[in-house]
Amino acid sequence: MYQVGASKFYIASPQEGKESDIVFETPTFDGHDDGAVFNQISYLGAANINAPKSEAEIHRNMAILNREQGQDQCIRVSVKIPSCSSGSVVLIDAATMQIITSYEVQRILFYAHGIADSDEAACFAFTWSHGNSQESAIFQCHVFRCDIPEAVRQVSACFAKAFMRSPPKPQPSLMCDESQGDLKPSSLQSPVSTMSELFIFELTMDIKEEDSKGGYYVVPKDRSQFKLRANTEKQLCFSVHQVSSVHQRILHIERCFGVLVCPGRNVRHADMRLLEMLSMGNDPGSNKYIITGQWDSSDPALESLNLVEEPSSANKSYVTVAIDLVIRGIQEPVRLQLETKVKVYPKNERFWNLSKRQLVQQFYLNLKELAASDTNEPQFEVISVDTSGEIDRTNKSLGITLSGLMSLQLVDPILSPKEEKEDEFRDDELSDNDEPMLSGTGNVSKDCSAALLEQWSEALTKWTQTGTRPKQLTHLVYQGIPDALRAEIWQRLAGHSEDVMDKYRVLITKESSCESVIQRDINRTFPAHDFFKKAGGLGQDSLFRLSKAYAVYDEEVGYCQGLSFLAAALLLHMPEEQAFCVLVQIMYHYKLRDLFKDGFENLNMRLYQLGRLLEDQVQDLWQHFQEKGVEEHMYGSQWFLTLFTAKFPLHLVFHILDVFLLLGTDTLFLVALALLTSSKKDLLQLDFEGVLKYFRVNLPKKYRTPKASAQLMKKACSLNVKKLHKYEKEYLTLKNAQDKADLYGNEFERLKNELQFSEEDRERLRTEVTQVKEMIQREVQRANDERQRNEVIISDYKKICSQLSQRLEEQVQAGKILESQERICPKCKGISENSWVDPLSADADPRLAQALQRVRELELELAQTKLEHVEAECRNQDLIHQLNAVSSELQASKSSWLNKTLSSFKEAAKKDGASLPARRESKDGMVRDAA
């Protein structure tokens, strides 16, 4: 076991009963020697590195040195890590406790730890620059190994804090030098040096939005909030000036280091968004310093400030704004941070009554003057920065003196949670009481009368002697366990186990898949309590380990949202190990974990029981809820899952836990019924939205005082909830009937879906059939058109063929006549044979030439006919396979007929060539007939 401050941590081998020697000493803010010292560390050595900011290169050197350096070859050291960047990492010899060397944090370039589940898991390293100039610098990687691997995480956390820009500030205070006559608030008790001096700066903020002409105008602001438009470019305008007396020194603002903004309040520094700086400088006409920053409405980090709020919504949006000022004489920038309400309207919203109020706050810088330096100007160290809250000057004169300013009521950030919340309650009353109370609010009194202590002492003695709960214990618990005894009584009531405590020491060393969810939730757990307020502080670290350990322990449920509130309530009374044991008992023995199982089935049953109790015992309120549509889960789910720890004041939360550990789950119904009964009069007057707002805002505030909480618990303990078992049976019966109805309903839906699918298929097939019919009709019509066109073409071709055949027959007939004439007259035939003349010769008979010319015309006509035939074939490609056969037959017939005709013509021409000249001579009387 090793410890950090007041908290204890355990190594992975809890079987060893002794504590480890390693001790992490928490920083002590004495101004000189603050930091954490880690023992049982081996220095493996240093190696030159070319890329000092490369994590891969550092891991490579880490692996080499870890492999080469054995346990006996290492240097045993203790490592001291400072709490801020102005310190140095110091190596101390483990044997002699002498300082070996030191490394300034500001010259450390990179830090890395070993990869989990590897051989270097227990190692860490950092790179450091040796040399006074960039040219002579040598970069080395220094590697260390922890004897306990789990300590690496704590080392990494300390290095992360050491890399912060400024050292941690002590507790703030507003006490001032009495010689200046300044007033000291009575609520502040932290002493400060008599050398401290209080400086007051007044900050005025305006928000401007872009108009349709490209300019910017001041947005309206009423008494409590700015009115913004969604998705509109904005500017933040600040005016800062020092409010000083005649004899007080003036602090000069040199520049603004940055303007930051973040949605919400109580935000972390890492969540703040840096805006673009438009302008900064002194106002020539006054002593004010003017700053303007550009707010980009499209920035994803600020998207929540573009969400338009419903008019009936009770939720209020907040925005946190900060400016970092560089002031002469102060080394680090001074942050002035304020929070204000905003309401987001649609982009086209118009505001008729423009009330241009400015947000004015005063900041109180408590500075400590340092020793004189070489320069004549004084140097200061910031002790605290406090704010007065918003100042309303609508009815006040602007000429306020310093004494008047100092007499204003101050809101001190270190006020107790009770004082702080009482101040906030007053603000809520001025703002229609519409802000919910932060969880972790309230101060628990530790006072206890002697008579009550005597009664508890007697009860505890009997309890110890007999081993059973004494009879008077119930009455005492109903009144509330004294805060000083709660840790012991809670453990006795819950029945904690040492075995579970031993398991916790192992569980915190294991990893969990819920770590990111846990880390997100713990930042929202008890933000009003100082123990859990600081990010990375002891409270949040303990809460993280406790929540993670339970998530590893209960694998079935794991970590559930809301569990952190119960764990935080336990941590406020006992160490982690004991809180874990009580938490396990509450979840298992008291069956709180059943509420989270099986889809919150058990929670639904508990809410049904609550509704039945309300129906039987507060009939009029139940009827009102039924009429307004308010269901039990809308207000009871958070109550039951968190054991009323999320929203109510701490004194009531602890009292509820007292009774719960005594009575068990019946307490849930007793308290819930008491809350509803006590608030019946108010709830009956509200509608749906009003009821929900009342549960969220007004109801927790009713029990801000211990007296009101005690009266509530007294009433709760007097109620009767004996019918819970009957209601449980009713629920199971209804659930079985509902399950059957759901089963039948599912079957009906399945059959209905199948029928619907069948109808859709039938309709689809019907559509397809219609489409096919239409397509067939179109194809038939097209085929008919094609057939008719083809018939016309074939008819035309038949006519052409008939005409050609007729002409051919005429020519053949003429040839036959000529041939018969030649056969009748042998003389003509002989003359024709003897006097045959080539018809192609020049002396041919003109008639023969005419006949040949006619033949050529017929041949040309035939060629033209063929050409028309080919063109017809090209136009009718669809019928080419039919026309080819017809064309072939026609072509064959034409060829045979023409050949015969030509042959006849040639023979007839030969015969005519011999006989025709003799006839012509005889006719003319120039040649006589030989006969």
C-alpha cells in the first residue's frame, strides 16, 4: 500500500500485509519547497535523441534502456516533481538522500510513459535540452522505472500539473492592510500578510450582434439576462478600469492576452474557447481599457448557444466569459471571469422594448508586493482574485467612492457551501426562482447535544455486546445519525466485509471500459461542494477510483449514470475502502442494483408501486397527475436510482441514507410519498410544465434548512407502506397479461405485415400483367403495320415483274414472227446468210441500229429497275430475308428471258441485214429483183 496525502492506494498484490515504502507527498504551499516526492524509482540513464518531441523515439530509447539496465545496474533515486512550471525536477540519491541533479521544468520538451501491458509499463521518461543556446543544445532522453507499475499514473498526473503555466494559488482572501482603512468582510477568515494590498477593477461587458447592414448593435439585456439571436455573428466588448482612492497606486494594463468564452457555468479552464481579438487599447477620453473580441457563431464548441429555447421552457442558459490581462508589475496574466444568463431566440426575432443594460462586475485583486528588484517599478504576486457579482446601477449614482465600493456585499468564492447557496437563493428569488439547486449544496452541522451522544453511546455499547441491533436504534436513526458517527453507524448497518475491502485494493489497479463515462460524470457530481469542485483534486480522484472499482466489480451492471452521487455521499464520511464496502452492500444486500438490470424492469415495478400508493393515500393529487399527464417515471426515476442524492441538500441526503440503511428499499417510498404529500397544495395548482419545473427547481429548495428536512423525515417515518407486496403482485399479474397481450399483438402485427406484403405482391403482379398486355398489344400493332407495308412493297414488285414479263413476251413474240418469216422465204434466208453484215459495222442498216438502240434502252431500263429494286431492299431491311428469295427468282427469270430475247434479236438482225437492202433497191427502181 502507498498513499498520496490522506488517501491510500494499493499495489496489485494485496496479499502482502505490509505497506509499501513508496510515499507520494502532496505539495506544501510554503512558497519555496512544494512538490511531490516519489520513492522506489530506478534511474535507467540517458540517451541522445534527435527528435525530442517524438513519442515513438522516446519509447524506443525507453525500451532499449529498460532491456539493457538490470536491477543491480540502475541508480536508485527518489524523484521530486514540482507543482508548477517554475520549479525543477530533482533527483535524490535513495541511499544518501543527497541531491544528484535537477532539471528545470521549463526546459523539459516532452514527457511520456510506457505503453500499458508492455515491458515498459512501469517506465516513464522526459526529454531535456542541455545547452544555453539553440546552436549548442543537446537533447537527451532520461528514462526511469518504478518498482510499482501503478505509480506511473500518479507520476504522469504530477508532471501534468507541473506543466501548468502558473503555480497553484493559495486560498483566496480579501483581507487588506488596515492602514488603508478598507473594510474587511466578516465572512472571510483566511489570514494574509500585512504587506498585501487590495486593488479593485471594474469590468463592464456588452454583447453586440451583426445586423442586416453589416454593422453591430448592442443586444438587449433585462434585469437578469442577455437576449441573443441564434446563428448570428457576435462581438464581446469589455471596458476595464481601476477604481482607486487618492493615495492608492495605479496598475497599468499593458495588453489583453486573450478573450475566452464557454457555454454553461462552473466550467473548466480546458473548456474555454479562445476568441479572435479584434481590438484592444486605452480609451483616449478616459482611463478605461477597451477590448473587443469576435464571437464566431459557427464554432462547433459554441453550438449550444445557437439552440433556440422554447418560450415555456424553464431551463436557463449560462455563458462564462473571461479575459486575461497583462498588468505591469505582475508576472502572470490576471484572469477576470464572469458568468451571466442568456436566452436564445430565433434569428429573425425582433425586440421592441430595447433595454440596453450593461453587465458590471467588480474584481478584487489581492496582491502581495515582492522584494525590490533591479528596476524601480514594484513587483507583485497574485494572492487571490475575487468578484462582487453583478452590480445593478439603475438607481444608483455613478459617482461611487472607494469606501462605498468596499461596503458592497461581496460573494467570496471560498464561502462555505451553505453561505454560497444562501446567497444564490437570494438571487433566485430575484429571478423568479427558476434556477435548480446544484447538487452537493448544504452544510451539515456537526453539533450534537450531550444527551443525544449519551443515547448513542448506550445503543452502540449494547450493539457491540449483543451483536444485534438494539431496540432504541430505530428511534435514534429516525431522528438522524450525528454526522461524527455516520461513518461507523453506516458501516454497521450495511454490514461491511473485510473481503470486499481486500478486493478493492486489486480492483483499482484494473482497467475499465467505463472510464471515459465516469470521468465525464464526476465533473458534474456535487459541483457545489469544495471537496469535489476542483478538477483533478483529491475528491474527484477518489470518486473516480471508487466508481471505476465498482464498475469492474459488478460486471453485469457496470457503471450507471447517477451512481457517482451515491458514491460521493459516502466519500464525504469515510475513506475509499470503507465507502466501497458500503456501496457494494447497498447495491447487493439492499438490491439497489436490481433497479438497473433487465432494462430497468425492477424500476418500472417500483414506480408502479409508487403510483398505487399515491392513488390510495393521496387520491386528489393522483387524479390531478392523471389529468395533466404527469407519470411516475418523470419525477421518481432519478429519486430511486440516486437515492435522492442528486438534487437535494446534503443534510437531507444524509438523513435519507440513515433511514435507508436501517429500513431498506421501503425508505424510497416513504420519502417519495412524504415529498408528494408535503407539496400537494402547490402541485395541485400547476399544469404539466409547472409540475415538472416544481420537481426540478422548487421542491429541493423547500428543504434547504435542517429543520425542514427533519420535519420531512419525521413525516416519512410515520407513513404506512405495508401494501407494497400487494402492489408488487398486482404489477406482476398486469405484466404477465401485458406480456401475453404484447405477444398476441406482435403475432397480429406479423400477420398483418405478411398480409400487407401479399397485397403488395398481388398489386405488383397485376401491374406487371397490365404492362405485359400493353407491350404485347404494341408489338402486335407494330407487326400488323409491318405486314401491311411489306404487302404493299410486294404488290409493287409484282407489278414491276409483270410489266417486265409482258415486255419480254412481246419481244420474244416479235422475234418468233421474224424467225417464221425467214423460214417461209428461203431466198431471204439465203440472201441473209450470204449478205450478212456485222450490225456493229459502220455500213449497218439504220433500222438495225435503231433496234440495237432499243435494246440498249431496254437494258438501261432494266438497270434502272434493278437500282430501284436495290433501293427498295435498303428501305426494307426488316424483310430482306423474304425479298432475297423473290429477288433471286426474279433475277433468274429476267436473265434467261433477256438472254433469249437478245439472241433472237441478234439472229433476226443478221437475217434482216441481208434482205432489207435488196428490197430497198427494188422499191427505188435502181436494182431489179433477181427473181
